[in-house]
Amino acid sequence: MEDILEYVVQLALKEGATYAEARYQADRSESILLKNGLPEVTSFDTKRGIGIRIIAKGGLAFSATNLLNKGTLSTMVKRAVRSAVASRWLRKGGVRLSEADIVSGRFETKQRIGFGNVPMELRAELLKEADDLAIEAGRMNRVSVPGRFLSLDTWETEKTIITSDGGHVTTSVPRVAFTAFITAAVDGNGSEQRIIQLGESGGWECAERWDLPLRIKEEVGTLAMVLQRSKHLPAERMDVILGPEVVGIVSHESCGHPGEADRLLGREAAQAGDTFLTRSSLGSKAASGVVNVVDDPTLPRSFGYYACDDECVKARRRFLIKEGRFSEFLQDRETAADLDVRSNGSSRSVAYNREPIVRMANTFVQQGDHRFEELVEGVKRGVYIKNYTEWNIDDRRYNQRYVGLEAYLIESGQIRHAVRNPLLEVTTPALWSSIDAVGKDLEFSAAYCGKGDPMQGIPVWAGGPHIRLRNMHVGGGA
Amino acid sequence: MKPEEVTPVVLRACRDAGATDAVVLVTEEEEAQIRFSNNNVTVSNNLREMSAYVFVFVKGKKAGTNIEDMSKRTLVTTAQKVVEAAKRSPGEGGYAPLPQGPLLYDDRLMNSEPVTQDPKDLMSMVREAIDAARREGAERVAGSMMARNIKLTLHTSADAFGTMERGGLEISLRAFSGPEASGHGLSVASTERDFHPSESGSEAGRLAHRAASPIEGTAGRMDAVFGPMVVADLMQQVGRMASAFHVDSGMSFLRGRLGHEVASKGVTLWDDATNPNSYGAQPFDQEGLPTQRKAIIEDGVLMTYLHNSTTAAKEGVESTANAGLVAPSPFSLAMSPGGRSLESLISGIDHGIYVTNDWYLRYQNFGNGDLSFIPRDAMFLIEGGSIGASLKELRVSDNVLRMLSNIDGIGQQRKMVKWWEVDTPVLVPAVSVKDVNFTRPQ
């Protein structure tokens, strides 16, 4: 494959490109889907092809094909150069790429238990066991569980990337992902749903570690508790403790996304949106001083793991907020050149046929020094929101909302009864500046972050410890 | 190999390996996209692909795969592998035989003219749109334009065979007048003749200019006018939730409501892939059935869920020709027009809000339809039947069924909507809705 990629790069340069990058990417996946206890479909796919990105006459273009013959590749290279050149009539200035730590080498994540050693029958049995326990948990807790949708995916992503300025990497990352959508209902008290997403990089050992049947049983038990015992919470100002799952989505949506440099430069303005941050935001107050938010692609086992990005730039940890101040934007080489900094390795593409763009990897609040009990003890009246159901945020990442699923009233430093669907509707500065204490625990949830046009749903982790917020307006739920 | 040569090879291999039924869908696609921002081209994307999707039944056991290497050897071995995967699947889901062919398809839906892929042509259309937006007062314009030619070849083991070649042009752009004032415009068409990038730019620019200097909106229940882009998002929700797959999964607010009122009288929503002028028109579904025009909602009443043969057999009804081999889905939604102009919808409201676009619709509860979404781009106060101040920072936090039932006015002029947030083509008018719950950060 290296020979073909080298051919593509050299042809692009010959056709007039001043920069060329060729990426072979193969995603081999196996999936199984169980709906209400019955196997819906088993599927396996290989999506592979070559993506070509070039700069010519200052214009940027990307071409991709899964027809891997020299004739088609040559056509696609020429088309990329032609369209880049054609864009000069509608562009001021040229696209530049920043300096960066360009790497060469092979980076492979090993599977301790290879996917090939786990037949689909065994995977299906695992899901069936989880489904059976969901039913049993419903029966034990006197709720019906009319909607049960369980899917388990394994896939391996192999990439070989060659750039005209010396990058040459081959990477291999296997991943396992589990998604469950469970509806529980009880007569007279409505229904509640839970979406569970787990994902890690690694082999089948990830799925074994999750203990899916027990996890699903516990989740149904929790839904039953919410349906049967949670009480209405009147709207009022109170302290709030957020669990790691909520902290993860908050970090991702209102810190990670606004910290993407391509949004800052308006590149995603018509789709995923802009950011409320400006070029001069770095160094300004973002949160209370106890808050540090990082995005780190190098976390072992993480769903968003990578060793080097799709521009062959070495991956590293990025501090988005450091000691309460905006510290760094996520950059690829294009945005970094515009902002006169070095790329910090944030360029990712979800498939061979997608342009690499600025993405998060694993975004989380760094651990602090409080035990969970200490966080609770410091609350006179408040609510503990352990996980969530609905959320959204505006396209400048300023006005957001989170609706709790499993949540409890806190009185005089003690956790009391469950409360139904408490909600936070809050601005980004108000949320982050209200944090007064950060827990010493750390958990992650998996997600597919959507961005780009065409859409690229890319695997990420989001997480953090428990955190405490003071004097928030909490809306009452059902 | 050519698609016509691929499908018999795969079907024969599937049958020989023991498949009860098999479907092969070959897709050939050529696409050119231009993304732009700050009035400049950002990147040009080009794509050429060919792949075959193979789906097999071994009675109620099902498996699917995608093939990108069209060599005969790969086709045969992959077909054998997918049949083996189906056989090994534990337990059986629902099963109904594939519709028996040969089947006749509407000639008008089989072919349309390919659209240009020439980068100079596409740049010229983008320039038209940007210039039009700036003429209306926009400071900066961002968006994407896409030109796609696609050929589908479908062949089933029940002797259904069809091909379809269609072109498509889409532009979606956002114009800005300051950091917090924006307007969105779009044009979606199967032919260059019906494609209007300049008008989309004008619309976005006009809205952005009018939305300049927005003030914070006030929370509360108010009457509202939803522009076509908002209505498209809501009708897309109805179309998706009408899928029998989602109904059966417990993920639909339409579950248990067949034959009941789910919207106000006057609301009729079609899924119609049979109109050759419609974006999303298609002659056959993924099981080879000729597509149909059917009312999902007629005069406010939920008339049908969307079915493939398997989900239909489970419910004891006929397929609505909406396969999706796993999950049925709508092809092209259309809401029937009313008799009101946009001005008339607005003038009928004493105190309310006009929302031109939305995004990030999320459910608190799929089963009952509790949700929220965020007005995006231009949003205006309505006072005394006229458009007033530009607003920001509001959220619609309500229930989809409640909003559908509170529609009290339907516009006459419809717009075809398809963009980043609405991926099913939807032809919709503006509507007025009573008593919508707007919330904001405290």
C-alpha cells in the first residue's frame, strides 16, 4: 500500500500541488443487534479506500475513492488539484500548514483477546443474557421493560498516511462499543429511558471488563426506582453535585467544542456552529480556580485514543482550561497556521472518504481532592444529578440544558429521596464559575461526537470526577 | 465488474450457500462538495465510490455486509460468509418472504439528468449565493454546496430488479451580521433548472440583516410561528418515529396511537417517493417493492406506521414499501399546504415569537415526546401581529405531540428542506402554533 500512497503523493506534486497527503484507511467491523430479545441482524463490513488531501495555488482540496486502481486514483488526484486551483477565484489568501512534530513509524494497539477468537454466537449469547436479566430485573422491581435495544460492535481501524513533508505512519486501533436503549414503564407513572454507551480501544477484554448483563440489570433497577420512588422537585436555587457522566457531557459540549480552533475561525459556522470564545480568550477567566479541563488522545484504553493524528502529528495532552483560565485551543495544522501557533495534533477523520478536521479525543475535568462524601457533606440543600437523559446546547456553546435521570435530593449533608428529572438550564460561564469543589474519582463514558459536513461521528470519551456547583437555579421536573 | 454483472454472481452464491432470500444493492456514486466560510472557499471535496450491500435471510436469521472489492472471487466468498453468519445467528427474528418479482417501476423515477461536477460551475454557483447574501447586508457567509450523481442497482432473489440514476444539488448557507445575528438559506433540487443558489443567499442575508443586535428573549408560554426549517425538523421526527422498527423498540412517541389524533385537524403528512419532481423520489424500496404515496398523518389522525415486509408481517398488514431491510424509513416527506401566507400567520398573533430555524432537538422521553430544541439563526418577537425585536438565547422545551396538536395555522407556500440537521428531504410550509413553552438560562 505504501507504494500506491507514494505514487499518489508524487503525482499530486507533479500536477502542481505544494503539499500532498495520502491516507489509506480500512475499517473492519462486526456488529450484532438484539431488539426485545430477538437477534435483528448480524453484520460485518470492510470499508477501505484512499483519501488524498492537497494544497495547490493556495487552495485546499480532498478527494477519496474506494476504487483502488491507478486510473481512478490518478483521476481523483487531478480532480483535487483542479478544484483547489478553481477555488482561487473565491478565496483571499492561501491555506497554510503550521510547523508541527511530524512523526514516522508504526503505532499499534494490541488486542489481548483477539476479536477473531470470539465467535458471533458467543457475542449474541452475551447480549441475550443481558436482555434476560433486564426482563428479570423488571419483574423483580414490578416494572415492564417494553423496549430493549442492545448492540455490540467491534472494529479495527488501520491507517497508513504519507505526507509530502516527511510524515509516514501506520496505525492500528481496535475498538469495542456497546449501546443499549432501554425503556421501563409503570402503570400510572409513565416511562423512563436510559441510553448507555460504552466504548474502549482494545480487544474483546474490554467487553469482558464491562460485565454487561449485571450492568443492564442494575440500570433497569435504577429506572424502576426513578419511576416508583422519585418525587417532584420544585424549581429553586440550590447547590448541585454532578456525577462523572454529566461532568463528561458538560466538558465535551461547553468546553471541548468551544475550544476547537476551526470553530473560532468560522470554518464550521454553517453546520456545527461557531464558539463564544475569541482569539483573545486565552488566559481569560473560564471557570473557578479549582477547574482543569483536558483533552487527551493518549489515554490508554480510551475510546478516542490515537498516537498520532491524521496529519502525522504526534498526539499529546491539551489543557483547555488550566486553573480556571482558558489555556489552549484544539488545533490542526491549518488552524494553527492561521493563529500562528503549532498544531497540537487534533486532526482526525472518521473514514477514508472524510476530510480530516479538528476533533476532540477524550475530554474530561481533571481530578481534584474531595471524596464524594465530602462533596455531599458540604451541601445544606441541593441535588445530586448522577446521570442524564436530555441535553442540548446552542451553536455558540453558551446556552445549555441537562435533564437528570437518576437524581437525589441532598439535605443537611445527607442524600435523601430520589427526585424526578431535575434540570439545569444555564450559560457556560455561569456553570463553570460555580464549581467550588472537584472530586478525586474519575470515570468516563463513550460517545460518537458529530461534526463536519459530510457528518463525521467520531469515537470519544467524556468524563471527570464528581463536581459541586454552588447556588444554581434548578428547574423542577415531572 | 459492472453492477449488472455483480448482482447475479452474488445472488447465485447466496442461494448456493443456503440463503432463503437475498438482496444485493450496488451503489455507484460521484460527488463534489465545496465548503465555504468567511466568504471564501474553505475546501473542495471530491468522491467516487462503488460498493455492494448484501443482505441475506436464512428464514428468520439475518445478516448483512458491504463489499468494496468487486472481483468475482471476493464477491463469492463474501456472499458465502454472510450466509454463514446468518446461519450462526442464534434464534430467529421476524421473517417474511421478499416481494415476488419481476416488479414494474415508474419510468419517470428511474432516471434524471446528471448534475455538473465541474469545479468551475460549482464555484460559480457558490459565488452567486455568497454575493446575494452580501447584497442583502451580510458581513460573512458560510456553508456548503454539494453536487451528487448516484446510480443504484437492486436485485433480489425473488427476481425484483431495478436501476435508478439520479442527480442532486444542495446548497445550505448561513449569513452573519455580527457575531450573534444570522440567517439560514438553502436550495435543494434534482436538476440545475430547479436549483436557486442566489435565492438561498438572499434569504439568508435578508434574515441575518434583520436579526442584527438581538436582545435576550423572555421565557414563558407564547404563540409561535415556526418557519419551514423548524417544521421540517418536527416532521422529520414524525417520519422517523413512524418507522415500525422504532415503534417496536419503544423509541417512538407514536407507539399505540394508530388511528388516534396526533396533530390538529388540517395537518396531513405524506411520505411520497413517487413524485418525480420531489427530492428523494425513488422507484423501489430496498426489498424491490415499487414505492408508494401514503399519508402518515391525515387530517390530524395517525394513519399508518412505515413498514418493510418483515415488520408488516409481524403486525398483520401490508408493507408500505419503506424497506430499509432492518429498519423501515421515510424517503421524502411532504406536509400538505394550508391557505395562509407567512404574513397572515404572523399577523394572527398578538404576542409571540417567530422562529426561523432550530437545531439540537433532543428527547427527554421518546415514549411521550417530551423534548427541547434550540432556535437558531433569526428569531423575532411578534407584537400586535407584526415582527419586532430580534431575539436570542431561548429554547423550546415542550412536547412534540402537544405542539402538533396546537398547530392552528398552516402556510400556503412550501419549501423543500434538507440540510445538516434534517437529512430526510421534507417539503413543508410555515405553521403557527399556540402556547409554545419557551425557556432560557436563569
